[in-house]
Amino acid sequence: MFHIQNIAIVLMFTVLLVIIYKNLSVKQKKSHIWRQKSANRALDILKVFKNDGQIVSYLRKLDPFVFEELLLIAIAQNKNCKVIRNSKYTGDGGVDGKFIYTNDDKKKYLYLVQAKRYSAHINNKDVLTLSKKAKEEKAYQGLFIHTGRSGKAAWKSAYCSDNIKILSSSKLVDLIKYGFVHE
């Protein structure tokens, strides 16, 4: 009798955990949907601005996760890009999203995206982390996209690495306006 009660308790606890997990997954998906809608609204607002400085200034004020979504939406404007979103925004290991670019010859290129939305200098450690991750995942390139300032160390790291490209200022604005351009 005691053994059957223990089994019943374990089963009820398992069912409860499954219900909680499903609810958390639904909430997480709702937050992604909300941020994607916010990013689309932000893209519409950006169309009104006349110069790059206004655009970057506006981007710096966005929620960091909305900024990530905005970049992924902008990349997806290119019909040759298939965006792969993370299941969560935090704990992503330094990669905010991925996409696969397919050229006219049907060759596929994996890109990793790291987005940083702030006005200070970027941390060179973040650039190096993305470079390491790109090598681990055998990505064609890691795109370090940011609204801040790129210091000498970050540019040197990107220059010395064959798998990192820094997009900021006018290149960031071009990405948003025209989508991703494979070089």
C-alpha cells in the first residue's frame, strides 16, 4: 500500500512539472511574438528618419531583445537568408541568432549574429567570444552588430580573424534599410 502511494505521488508530481513546463514555453513564445511585433513597428518608425545618426540614436533606445529581433527581421528581408532564432534571449552563449545564406549556386553559408545595443565602446572580449563560437560551429562568419563605438582592439580582433565582421554606424543602417548583403 505504501509503495502504491509513492508511485501515485511521483506521477502527480511529474504531471505537474509537465504542465508548468508547457506554460513556461507558451509564455516564452508570446514574449518572442511581442518583441517581433515591436521590432516591426520600430522598422516602420525608422523609415521616417532622414539620416544615419537619427537611426542609430533611436536604435540605442530600443529594448535590447527588440533590437535583436529587428536585426533578424532585417536580415530575413533577403530572400536568400533563412533566419534561425534562439529559443530564449538570455544564456545564448554569445550568439543572438543565426542565419543561412544560400547563393545562386545553392551553396550555403552559416552566419552567427551577436547584437549589442549601447552607446559605450564594445567589449573586445565579446568580439573574441563570437569569433571562437563561429569557429566551433564552423560558421562562414560571425556578424558583430552594434550601436556603440568600436575601439582599436575590437577592430584589430576582427581584422586578424577571418570569421568576424563588425557592423556599426552606416553599415548597420544599410543592413536595416536594405537587408543582408553577402560579400
